[in-house]
Amino acid sequence: MNNKRKIFTLILAAILVFLAACNNPSDETNANKQSQNNSSSENTGEDSTQTDTTEDSSDGTDMDEQNDQDSSDSKSSNSSDGESAESGNSESETTESKKEEYLKILNEMEESDRNAEAETTTSGMVEQEEERYKNWDEALNEIYGVLKEQLDAEQMDNLREEQRNWVEHRDEAAKEASLKYEGGSTESLEYIATQASLTKERCYELVANYMK
């Protein structure tokens, strides 16, 4: 009886061991499958995150490039506007400085006349006034040439007619002034000195009233 019980106990123990051996591989298999699923999920999450990051990076790059382009266009536009404004100011300054330039030249010429050493003989004074008249007449012709470029056709026609009348006035005024010394040694001196003085005044008048 005892022997049968021992045999039964051994058989039962063997069955339990066999069953336990069969259950362990299944658990290990399930554990491996679970581990693989978790790993796959983690990889999928990483890939998704990486994809999102790449897309965000791409969008950010495109936005940066667009901003750079907009900034470049804005700078180009501002630069163009600046150049246009500078060009307009430059032309205005050139036109204004032309008038200022000739006023400065005339002032220097007048200063030179005042500082010139006066001649002591009549012939010397006549030569000195002839030189003064020559200088002012050359300046007048130069100013007249500038006005030809600045004035339109109608304005230039009017100025041309005015200039003819002025020349007649100058010569008549010089003649009238010299008659005070008619027959004297200073008659010719007064004539040329009057021409020089009136020509100087005409230079200032043309620059002040007509030059732009």
C-alpha cells in the first residue's frame, strides 16, 4: 500500500514538473512579444517625434527664408527710394549752387577792383578801366551763356530783346557821362569807366533775377 502511494506521488510530481515546463516557454514567449511591442511603440513614437521635428524645422527654414527675402526686398526698395531722393536733392543743389557760384565769382571780382592799386596817370587809369570793363564783359557773356541753357525758348527771346535794349542804354549812359568832360583828358576815361560799372551791375542783375 505504501509503495503504491509513493509511486502515485512520484507520477503526480512528474506530471506537475511537465506542466510547469510547458507553461514557462509560453510565458517567456508572451513576455518577449510584449517587450517587442513596447519597443516597436517606442520606435514609432520616436519616429513620429523626429518627423514632427523635421517638419517644424522645414517650416521654420521656409519662414526664415521668406523673412530674409522680405527684408531684402524692403532694403532694396528703401535703397531705391534713397537713391531717388538723393538724386533729386543733388540736382536741386547743383542748380542752386550755380547761382551761388556766380555770385561768389562776382563778389571776388568786385573785391579785386577795390583792392587794385590806382594808377596815377590818365593813360594808366584809362588802361586800368579798360581792363576792368573787359573782365566784367567776359563775365556777362559767360552768365548769358548759362542762361541760354536754363531758360526756355520764350524766356530766352524776351531776355535777348531786353539785353539789346540794355546795351543801347549802357552806351548812351557812358556817352552822356563822358560829355561832362568833353574835350578834356578824362573824357575817354569817364566813358570806359561808366561802361565797366554798368556792366558789373548787369552781371549781378542777370544772376539775381534769371539764374536758377
